[in-house]
Amino acid sequence: MINGLTLLLLCQLCGEVLGRALHLPVPGPVIGMALLFAGLLLRDRLSDRPAEAPAAPGLGQTADTLLMHLGLLFVPAGVGVVVYLPQLARDWAPLSLAVVAGTLAGIAFTGRLAQALIRRLG
């Protein structure tokens, strides 16, 4: 489990360094996640083991443990909502509009992308 956690933190560190060095508008953890994904894909392609074998033995156990305690990761967000409650109460209309419009735009974009991919592949 220590190996999996170390791998996750190293990928996040590399993502943070790359994001800040290249002045990317993407958060470091997202870049780190993409690096981890690419590394796992490369590892699977370069190795001769069967597809059923685990990609990184410690990583699966670490991911399962983190997912079991996922609720704890929402505590800081809940505290942020409580801290900014007066501002949220004051600006509820534009925030609600932004959430609804952003959700609808995301759904529309996903639908259009799915249609384009189905047309292209089908």
C-alpha cells in the first residue's frame, strides 16, 4: 500500500511541477492523473503479462482504501460552504445560473461529442 500511495503522490508531484513550469491552465493533480494513466498504459503494452494480471499490485489496494474513505474528502468542501454561507446566500441567483448553465453545457457537449464519435466509428 505504501508503494501505491508513493506512486500516486509522485505522479501528483510531477503534475504540479509540469503545470507550474509550463504555466498550464490545468491543475497539477489532473496532469498527474494523466501521467499515471499514460504510465499504466505504457506498462501494459510493454509487458508480456496477461491482461487479467494487475497493472500495479499496490496501486489497486491503495485505490480501494481511498475509495472506502471517500466521504472524508468532502469534509473540506463542506467546511468551505459553511464558511462562505453569507456570500452564497447573497449571490445565490448568479451561482445557481452558473451551475445550471454549466451543467446543461456539459451535457450538450457530451451528447454532441458522442454523436460525432458514433458517426465517425459507425
